Amino acid sequence: MSETLEHIASAARADAPPAIVLDKVNKWFGTMHVLRDVSLTVATGERVVICGPSGSGKSTTIRCINRLEAHQEGRILVNGIELTDDVKALDDIRREVGMVFQSFNLFPHLTILENCTLAPIWVRRMPKKEAEALAMEYLNRVRIPEQANKYPGQLSGGQQQRVAIARALCMKPRIMLFDEPTSALDPEMIKEVLDTMVGLAETGMTMICVTHEMGFARKVADRVVFMDRGEVVEMGTPAQVFENPQTERLKTFLSQILRGH
Amino acid sequence: MSDLTLETSVAKVPEAAPRSPPASQIGLVGWLRANLFSSWLNSAVTLLVAYLVIRWIIGFVEWGIVNAVWSVPDNQTQACRDLKGIGACWAVVTEKHRFILFGTYPYEEHWRPALCILLFIGLYVVSAMRRFWRKELALVWVVVLAAIGVLMWGGVLGLSYVPQERWGGLVITLILATFGLAFAFPLAILVALGRRSKLPAIKAICVLYVELIRGVPLISLLFMASVMFPLFLPEGMNIDKLLRAQIAIILFAGAYLAEVVRGGLQALSKGQYEAADALGLSYWQKTGLIILPQALRLVIPPLVNTFIGFFKDTSLVLIIGIFDLLTAGKTAIIEPAWQGFGVEVYLTVGAIYFVFCFAMSKYSQRLEAEFNRHRRR
Ligand SMILES: Nc1ncnc2c1ncn2[C@@H]1O[C@H](COP(=O)(O)OP(=O)(O)OP(=O)(O)O)[C@@H](O)[C@H]1O
Ligand SMILES: [Mg+2]
């Protein structure tokens, strides 16, 4: 069933080459089988939200896309480059793929500005002045330019997460991965981060976002993927997935989420 | 009402006017009352300790200053002996200070080790200042250490040659400690990184090195360096004794420092590594820009603790006949005229060690405070 939906989605954007292709990806941690034949094609410019219960392999899936975890079977292609042990290919992919973590992971010993300029200077070999101008542009976009010379520890969680987004954007990635970017935040800060992400979606960025924020999914997602126990169980537009769940597992999950909110 | 407060941002909520705490809790009187005289028992202990400290200070001032003999005419120690212990004989230090500082280095060339000591201290001071923490600092180190080598050995630039056997005193201690830590520290970082390497061979070598070296006392390592090591060298080849001791100290310090650094590496969250990876930084960029700066900051206290330990451990070279500061002090009082004045000499030598170690300790505290100023942890 998911196959057909996938066809629909990719047929809609057949003109552009897919940004990400996961083809029957399998992964084990020790003997634990955490990804089972996960297949997913994300077109350029498409916004995909992944949801599912805890431990279902959502994080592992997107961490495989920039090889923070290595998969063991199947193929992963990013912008047409296959992820293998080839270091050169990996470098190329990591430049194109930005990632935002649940726990921000800013570098606490560097200022906000230095956090943002570090990778452009060292990885893209950009002159310092240029990198700083670029960083200020993105800090403006996430609406915290006035914090540029502070240290991460001096910022609120929501501000830190917006810096983390700016830091990833400074590498001018073509794809952004988000792993539960708001789940470590207090409710009043969730909105500021989600607004930033909506703004980013409007620029046409290819995004894969693990989140349980249904409002966000409805607003920006082209497609919602539901995972459970390492498998992609259902996939479709937000309306299809949320209003018309086909499987028992998704129904249970949705009822739990709704109760939680 | 509640709507109103929600709309005004938190920062704009009017603050209650600040009040100062009650007078009885601030200032010297407040502090004394809170800490020294909070209860009957506390007061009694305070008074007793104060009494003992004051007694001791008065006694020391009488012995060390009031009744002390500061100098005697050419080795006539009768004046000192007449004191019968009620006063210090600082004359021994006045008389022997050159020997304690420079050992058996030729007398008329003493300005050379003296200059070396000043160069060392200058190097420490410059390296301690953060505004000089640039790439050029490494160059300064190389130049200064080379200059010290030239000064000590001589044989060029019109300086007379002085064989290493005649070096001694404070300058030996500083040479062993400075070269020792300057080489041991980078070695330790590499070993600590190696222990976390994904390559089994590198990991095994590093583990083996640390465990082997930590398993033996420094003394036996020094013995091996001075006695056994030459046996393995080809006939006719001879490495300087000081250099052998230096290598032993570097290897020993390296193993201990490596464990300290590894502690810092382990304290960093996995997220820091992942964030660096996700940005596309290479292994060495990640290590040099993200991991080490944070890991080393975390371990400043144990790191300096180890530094201080090794500064003093250099005195163990006496067992292989190298004349460091402590050995020079010991030797100074072998002469019959000066026998029995060990306390004065050891106090002096101890004071010299103390100045260096205390400076390190104070500096590390300041550095730590400076690094952590911006951080909430
Ligand atoms: N480094 C690891 N080593 C061993 N097992 C792991 C590791 N990382 C994840 N797992 C396991 O893999 C499974 C999938 O984990 P994953 O983090 O992908 O789940 P998730 O869907 O992101 O869950 P959550 O919503 O709690 O973040 C879990 O059972 C987890 O315990
Ligand atoms: Mg997760």
C-alpha cells in the first residue's frame, strides 16, 4: 500500500530528481533489528514528517541519511550520491545535509556567531568576514541577531534551537533533517522554533522532520510517514494519515497522541 | 488580569525594590559571627586554633628572623653553632645559594644558567597570558628552548663548552619539568585520542603503553633509562644521561596525563561529536576545534595537579646522579663546616618548589574561572 502512495508522491514531482532515496534499508544494533526494509523517496523541495511511537526507529532512519549511523543492508542515495564507506562521498553529502538535534548540541565553548561560522570557515574554506556576514544573515532570519556574541549557555532553549537551525543553514545545505527539534523545549518556546521551521519550509527547502507536532505537520508537510517497530507502516498526505488511518497501529498511535495533547 | 500579565513580557513585570540583607549578616562582623563564633563549641575551637597559630608564628619569627645569623666570615660557622638551635643559620644559604641554584656549573659562567632560569620564568609568564595564545607562541617556545640549550652547553658564539655532567641546581629542575611537560602533554593527548580510536591496533598500543608505564614506579623507570637503556644501544653510541632521564620522565608523565585527558574526552556528550560530524568537519577539525578545547577545560584541575606532581617528581633524578635543585641542596650541607644546617637549606629549597607549584595552582584556578564565566552547567 505504501508503495502506491510513494508512486503518487514521486509522480507529482517527476520533473526533479529525488533528493533522498532509501531503498530497503536494514539496520541492526547488535542483534536488535531496528530498521526493517525501510524504503522512502523524498523529492527535491518536498517536506516529509516522520512520526511514530518511541523506539520505532525514526531517529535511526534520519541519522542514517547523513551516516551518523551506518546501515547494513539496502541503499541510501542523497542527491544521487550513494552512501558507502567512501569518505569523499560522505564529505560531499554532509555538506549538503544539515541536521538539527533534539538537544541542540551547540558548541558551548564558542559564541553564537562562532558556532555559525565554524563550519563555513573550516569546511567550505570561506573567508572569516564573509562567513560572519552569512551567519548574521541567518541569525537575522531566525530573529536572534542581537545574541551573536553571547555563549549558548546564556540563551533559552528556544533561542538555542533557533541558533542550531541557523548554524546548519550557514552551510547552505540543500536538505535539512530535524530530529524532534521541539521535544526538549518548554511549551512557550515550541512555537518560536516551529515558526522558524515554517519559514524555512516556505523557502522550498527539502526537509525531513521527526516530530509529533500535528499542527506543524498539517501546515507544512507534503507527506507524513508513520513508522512502528522499525517499519514504515503508513505514508500519505497529512489529511490521509491523520483523518483516515488504515492500520490498527496508526489508530492506536493517533489516539495516544491526541490524548497527550 | 491574567491575560494582562501574559501579554507583558516577563522582563517588564515591575520588580520589587531590592532590599539589602540585615546588617548583622554582612561585613566582617557578620562573617565572623557566622563562621567562627556561631556556637559555644565553635568559639572555643576558634580561640584555641588562633592561640596555636599565633604561638607558632611568634616562635618562627624569633627563630627565623630575630635570633638568626645571616652571614658568617669565610666558612667560620662558630657563630651559628653558638646559637644552639634558638636561631636560624641563614648563613648557610647566603654562602651556598650559588651552589644550590647552579650546582657545579663553572663559577664564572653562572650568569648562563641564571639567564636560563629567567628565560624559563619569562616563558611561563608569557604562555600564561591568554592574549599571547597564538600560533606564534609555539615558535617562541622553540626559540627560547633552543637558546637555553645554547646557553647551557656553550661551545658556540664564544661561549665556553660546559659538559652536561656539570649542570645542576634549579636550572636542571626547570629543564626536566619544562621539557618533560612540553613533550609529555602532546604525547598524552595523542595517546588519549588513540585509546578511543576505532582502529584496534592503535588502541592496543595506547592501552599497552599506559598500563605498562603506570605499572612501574618512576624510580625504576629512571634506573632502566640510566643503566639498562645503554645496553641496548650499539657499541660506542652514548646518549646523554640527562636526556635519558628526560625521556623516562616524558614517558611517565605522558601515561598519567593521557588518563587525565581521557577523562575529559569521556565527559563530553556524544551530541558534540555528532554535531561536528553533521556539519562535515573532518576528524582532526572536530578534535582540534570542538572536542579538545572542551575536554581540556574540563580537566584543568586534575591536569594541573599532575603537572605539580611531576614538577616535584623531577627530584627523583637524584638516584641516578643528576644534580637537580634538591640534590644540590643536599650536597651543599655535606661539607663538615656546614653539617647540621639542613633545616635552613631544605626550607629554602622547599620555598623555591612552593613558589612554582603555588603559582601553577593559582593560575589554574584563575583559568578555570575565566573559562567558565560564560557557561551555565
Ligand atoms: N546507539 C544505539 N545502540 C543500541 N541501540 C540503539 C542505539 N540507538 C538506538 N537504539 C535502539 O534502536 C531502536 C530505535 O531507536 P530510535 O532512536 O531510532 O527510535 P525513535 O523512533 O527515534 O524513538 P524516540 O521517539 O524515543 O526518539 C530503539 O529500540 C533503541 O533502543
Ligand atoms: Mg528519536
